[in-house]
Amino acid sequence: MARPANDSPLEVNCPQCAKRVPWLPESTYRPFCSKRCQLLDLGAWADESHRISGSPPWMRPI
Ligand SMILES: [Zn+2]
């Protein structure tokens, strides 16, 4: 069990690239390290298990 110390921010590993991501409000894409990783993960999920005909707001192209 590896709990972070109370004086350091909680961190998670990006599900895409395993980079450490501080769990803070300014980490917009947590648990991902970046928008790129977030989109990659959502894209993989959508492609494998869920064909989407429309474009939900969270998957709008940039
Ligand atoms: Zn990442």
C-alpha cells in the first residue's frame, strides 16, 4: 500500500502512458496527463466497444 504523504498532492498514473499526474483541479484531463491521452483512451474505448453515429459533446473534433 503506497499512500502519498499528507503534504504531497495525490497523484495518479495516466491510463495511457503511465505518467504521474497530480490530482488537482488544474489537472484538467486527470486521470490522464493530457488531452491527447484522454482522447486516445476515449477513442480506443469507442472503437472497440461502442460505435457512435453522432458526436457527443465530449468527443467533438478539435
Ligand atoms: Zn498520458
